[in-house]
Amino acid sequence: MADTFKFELVTPERMALSEDVAQVVVPGVEGEFTVLPGHAPVISALRPGVIEVVLPDASKTRIFVKGGFAEVDADHLTVLAERALAVEEMDAAAELEAAEAELAAASDDASRLAAASAVERLKALRG
């Protein structure tokens, strides 16, 4: 069994990341799950949260995603995200302000729940 698999992170604007990785922790709507090489096939909706990518050299990258879907098979993980920002590069205050505005404007329960989840995750990132 290989010790890496292909991880692709795609947003509506671009291919944000495409590389071989050792492990990825994904914020699924029913809880976080870890993808390793040889993972069983899964499709999951994502909640706003942080994807943690472990590279083959054991270094880590953290990426905030705002919803989307993950599709997993034995040697591939594809994440289609509404939005993706490297945690180190993002302006958490500005993102939080935008998420709070989205929450205030939400017109149905599903939109309110998604926006509230984004607000909660961004507050946690700010520390």
C-alpha cells in the first residue's frame, strides 16, 4: 500500500492545491474525519472548518474552508470548497465580520445554521 495519496482542493475560482499527501483531516458535517492512503470510498458534505494536510515530510498545512464537498477513494481525495484560505494568510477578523453579516442576512434555517457554524469556527481560529 502506498504511503501517500493525491489531494486536490478546488474552489470556484481555481485549483487551490494539488499534491501527494500522507494524511488529511476533513471537517465533515457529521464530524471531522481523517483520510489516509487506502481509505474506503466516501462522499461527505463539509461544514465550515479547517482542513489539516500532513505532507510526506510530516510538515502540516492548515486551510480554512467554507463549506463544500469531499470525495474520497483509496488513492485520491478531492475537496470542492465554496471558499478556501490558508489559515496563516487569512484575516480572521475580516472573515468573521463577513460570516456575521451572512448570519444576520440568512433567511432560512439551513442558511442560518451554515452561517452560525462559520462564525463559530472563525471565532475559534482567532483564539
